[in-house]
Amino acid sequence: MEMHPWLPNLGDLREMLKEIGVKDVEELFSDIPKEIVLKRELNVGYGRPLSEYEIARRLEELSEMNAKLLYPPFLGGGVCPHYVPYAVKMIISRSEFYTAYTPYQPEANQGLLQALFEYQSYMAELLQMEVVNSSLYDWGGALAEAILMVNRINGKKKVIVPTNANPNHLKVAETWVKGKGIELVKVKYNEEGKIDVEDLEKKLTDDIGAVYLQTPNFFGVFETEVEGVVELARKKGALTIMGVNPLALALIKPPGEYNVDIAIGDAQELGIPLSMGGPSLGVFATRWDAKLVRQMPGRIVGLTKDSFGKEGFTLILQTREQFARREKATSNITTNEALMAIAVAVYLSLLGRNGLKELAEEVYLRSHYATKLVESRGIGKRKFLGDFFEEVTLTFPVEYQRIHEKLLKAGLHGGLGIDDYSAVFCFTEVHPKKAIDLLVEKVEEVVKNVEAS
């Protein structure tokens, strides 16, 4: 029998089949109904193994088929493009970080543990929360973990979530907690795009385990009733979960100052580039309370001293199922985004406190410039009147799909359509004035042409 053309390490298949007591490969799939089995060869590959050069050439050809954008996308919806300094890329490309696996032996890699400790320290300062874990996968996963954590603490099966939170996060959370029988109770938003406090009060009953609030919310709007929401939750004995954009914290009051129980978010905007939808970096933090800290998912890196008095780093809390906890584990997170956490630590160390604030102010001003330009031209307006950051929901007098198609033809990727006439746009430091002006110009062309016809 010939060797497999692409998997030569398989060797002689007959020996393998004989070892497991099977006549042929087809017998391995005997439980599949014959009527749905494909009767022909799969139409994949090129009929032969390709050389490295041929593969490289083919990939280049395929990449040329991608749409070419003049500027980074204006696509909102929770993930926005930012400039990533080359120092970030260079440092995380070092083999000590890039190839180092998540530390299973806590003391094995002091450099990696120290880098994660620095990440936790930066995020703790930014969030003003006492305890931060060494990252999760993304915001949606962090929200799900927070809800499961609440259930472990107070045993309640209902959690309030606002409908102006990112719908993708809510879908992830809903999927994760469904098996536990936990219900997500939806609360409406008002005409300003903010959480409807009256609706919250009606639904905040004694069987609610926690209240979740996101700011800026999915529409880009700042929530202004955070203190009131936290107070209402406290009165009912419910825990509080606050979702935040870490970059916005350079301008607004952090979760810790509201005394929320759990803070979550995504650090993608702090040194992580856009790449086919990922990677992201789930942020998870709590205030200093034993009942909260003991139920945190993931791992916490701490600074300690050995028997000789020398300082070192170790995992001081590791609640994963791999660490012999099995069903007692608080989380089934395995390999997480440790490399991305290091990227965020490098990014924050480069910008510093003042640099981060300058960046946030620049992003705020650019998003407001774009919005005022659209409104002054009479081609669109804000869907919600609340103040916003980075992302803004714009509504137009013509179907947004027509605008979106026009933008793509001009080499621009517009916002995320949320209904027939509205879309969430994102504006950051990588969108210069001429890019914003060109975007508005192309939108105006579509609107004027439709009005003229």
C-alpha cells in the first residue's frame, strides 16, 4: 500500500486497521446511514501535494481577491482598530513569550508569570478593582463566567441584562448559562439609548442574582445612571456586574469607584490588532471580598517569597478543572489569551497614564467630529442623544445597505447595520480627518442621489 500523499507518518494503513480489529476504513464509518454517505471523492485540493513555493503563490493569488480598503474599517460593534506600536509586536514575538505555553507548573517560567503579574497590576489600576485574573478569552466569555460566578455565590437563577448591551456578548452568555437553568431577564433602554431605570426597578425582584450594566453600551452611549443602578441592586441583595471598554476608563469613572462587585470587558483595544475576528482578551476583576475572589474563574498570579526570602512569582489561585479540582472547578477555561495579556501590558507601559488619556481624548474628538459633520450636512443624525465614545449609532434617510455598498466600492468599510436605516460606526486614531471627510462625502452622494430621484 502506498504512503499517504499528505500524511506520510501514517505509514501502512493495513497495519493500523489490523491493530484495532477493523477490515477497512469504511467500517470505521459503518454507523453512518448509507443513504447520506457521499458516493464520490471530495472535490478538495489539487489532486497532488503542492510544493512550498506553489502553496505560497496560491495563497498570494487568493489574498489578491480580498477587497482593498483605503483606511481601516469604520465598523462598530465592539471591536475597533487601533495603532499597535512595533515594540508590542517585537516583544510578544520573542520566543520566551511566543512559544511559552500557559504555565501549568507555577514556578517554571518566572518571566511569563511576571509579565502576567504586570498585566494584572495595570488592569487593576485602570479598573480601580483590587483583584484581576490573568485574562479570559473575550468579553462574551467574561460575562458568562460572571453570571455563573454569581449563581455559585447566591444560588439565584436570574440575572438582569440590558438590551443595549452588545448582543453578541448576550448570545454567548445565554448559551453558556443555559445548561445551568439560568435566565437572562432583559431590561429595555430609553430614547437616549441608556438603560431604562423604571423598567429595571419593575424587574428587580428578590430572585434576581445580579444586575449587569455596560458602558459605553453597544450603541456607544455612556450610561449615566450607574450609581443608581448599583444602589438599586444593593437594596435587593443582588450583585453587580459592570462591563467596560478599558480605553474609555481614561475619561470616565472606573468600576471600582462605583463599588461594583465584578468588572468585565475586553482589552482588544489596548494593543491587539484586528485579525479575522480575533484574538480578543477577556478582562475579569472583582473587589476584595473572599466570597468573590474564591469563585473567580481562571488564574491569578501573585508575588511571594521563597524559603530564602527571595521574591518570586507563582499562581496563587488556580481554579481550573485541570488542577485536580474536576467538578469543583469554577471554570473550564484551558489555554487562554496569555500572550495577548502580555501585549496589553506592553502597550499600557508604552503609553502610560498620560498617553492613554491623550489617546482616549483623540478618539472621543474624532468620533464627535464625524458625527457633527454628518449632521451639519443634513445627511444623517444620531439615533440616540446620549453622549458617546468611539462608537456612535447613526441613522440615515435612505436604506443603510445602499450606503454600505457605495462605501465598499470606494474602498471604505462602513458601520455595522443594526436596522434598515441605522448603523454603528467606529472612529479612532487610525481614521485621519481626510478619511472621515471622504466617508461623509460618499454617504452624502448616496443620500443626495436618492433624494434627487
